[in-house]
Amino acid sequence: MEAPKSWDIFCSVVDNYGDIGVCWRLSRQLAAEHGLHVRLWVDDLAAFRRIWPEIAADQEIQQSRGVEVRHWMQPFPAVEAADVVVEAFACNLPENYLHAMAIRTPRPRWINLEYLSAEDWVGECHGLASPNPRLPLTKHFFFPGFAPNTGGVLLERDLERQRRVFQLSAGAQAAFWQELGMAPAHGEEVRISLFCYPGSRAEELFECWHEQGPVTCLVPEGIAGEAIAAFFGQAAPAAGGALRRGSLEVRILPFLEQDRYDRLLWACDCNFVRGEDSFMRAQWALRPMVWQPYPQAEGTHLHKLAAFLRRYCDGLPAETGRAVADFWNAWSRGEGMGTTWPAFWTQQVPLARRAELWAAGLRNNGDLAAKLVQFCSLRL
């Protein structure tokens, strides 16, 4: 069956920038690689603009990178439903749009794009149908994941070539650092990107790093402000500013749009990431990484962390696996980083090898955009 050509993707920005980050990458990829007409409906264009400055926060309809971007407002306009309707992360579709779906012939494929998880049940639930109790519509659950029986993860066709070219070019890296107002790393300097949730105890990391030296920690503006104030005794400076203590320099970066953030991950020696979007991009960077899942009540996020660690550490030397699990758990729990970081950092070589093998396995599982197009081409 021919792939459906028109797609509506709905994104409600509720979790910082992860949801719009995923939806925007997916929209761009569907348009660029699959030749689809994509309308991306977003309820917070100001948040969108932070990761993609081409977006105008005051325009109801605009085009960017082959995608039609629409401001999702109330009341919702009367529009024809697309061939495929994707509600990202269980956002609720407008009622009048649901009725437009119900009267359309043929009826749209309706997809609930779920959150990324490494838990075993994801593969069992991937693709399941859920008939609507009021309307003649059926929703299908599409679960991204790290196993072949899931929806896979986002990977643009040219991403790995771009990364290789960048990481093999001292000139490209020097030009990137110059864009950020920095010289290339010197001597034994270690560069670490830090993207974390509010309340993270990064001051414990700073305590480690200011004696490890030399370490440059690169923090997006507005991130880790409490930890910076606690460690340095003053508020974080504006973007472009830096604070120094011992052999540690914490440099504040402007909030980078997606493609430049990818290059930051490629250029750093270690990347602290969070949530979903930056988490996946760190995996494609082939650098040591530390993931912080979104904090949830009753420690639910620690179960998600454990599920991923079981997969990621499988095949690692026992010492390396323990060091990774100990430090990642300490970071997400907010205690014990000072005692677990040194052991983690001594595992750079096996972690680099693991990063390459891990990425190869993800590639073999298939990329999310292609698997989603294939799924929606079937007679559901």
C-alpha cells in the first residue's frame, strides 16, 4: 500500500524542550527524507523558538525546513484531517479535529507516539490498537525503543557522516569553538557538557572537577543555576560568561539550536544529558555520556534508568558496568557523585568502544521515522 502523504503532528509543550525537540526532528525527517507534507501543530512557539530560532513566536502559520508549522490555539480552526495524525506523548487532540477525522474517507491512521523507554513491556505494547469509545476511529500506540520489536529511535540518514566529518576535522571543531567564543581544548583539558534538571546536585560534580583539572564545564544558560550559586557563591553569569575555581571553569553557553547542540555533543569529552531528545543525541555522538531521566514521584524514573542500564551495560567488562551504573544512579539520586565519578571517568576507553557498538545496534533496529512510515503504510 502506498505511504500516506499528508501528516499532522500535534505537540503540547509540557516537559521543557524534549517533546518539541523530538517532534521537530521527526517532522523535519519525514519531510526531507520521505517527501511527506507535514503540518506540525505546537502550542508554545516561544519554547520552540529556543531550539530553532527560525520560528517566529507570533506567527500562526509559517514554513521551516519543508515543514508547515501551525500555532495550536483555542478555538482550533476548521481544517481537513491529514492521512496520518500523530499525537505526541498522549496530548489530547482538539474535539473538532477528532470529528474531522471521523468523517474523513478514508479515515486517518491515528498514532499515539509514546515516550522512549528501555523497559521490556515496550515491545509487547508497540503497535497495539485502541478503538475510540465514541467515534469510529482507532488509535495505535507507537513506542520508540532500543529493541528490534519497538519503533526504534530517530536517526537522520546523513547524521553519522556529518558526525564523522566533524570529529575528524580539527578545523571544523576549532571553528565551532570560535563560534562559542572559545579556543580549542588545550593539553589535558577535559570538556564536559552539562544539561540537567532543576534541583540537580551538580555542585558535588564541581567539587570533584575543580581538583581533577583542567576541566571546562559547558552549561546552557538557565541550567544548573542553583548548583552554580552553591559552589561559586554567586549567581551564574549571562551567556558568554565564565566562573573559575581551582582547575575548573564553568562556562555559560547560549541555548543552542538543535544542529549546533549536536556539534557540542560531538566536540565534548563527556556529555551529561536528560529526558529524551538530548539523551538520544548523546548516543549518536559516540562519547561517554551520563543520562538523567525526568524525575518522577516514587522514584519511577529510577526504574527507567535501571532498564536502560541493563541493556547498555550488557557486554561491558564487569568493572566498567559497575562504574557506569554506580555513577548514573548517584547522579539521578542526587547523592554520592563525589565517590563514584573517579571510577566512572577511568573507564573512558571501554566506554568509547561501547558507544560505537551500541550505536551500530540501534542502526540495525531501524530508525523511527522510516518504521513509522512503514507502519502507517500497512492496512491497520
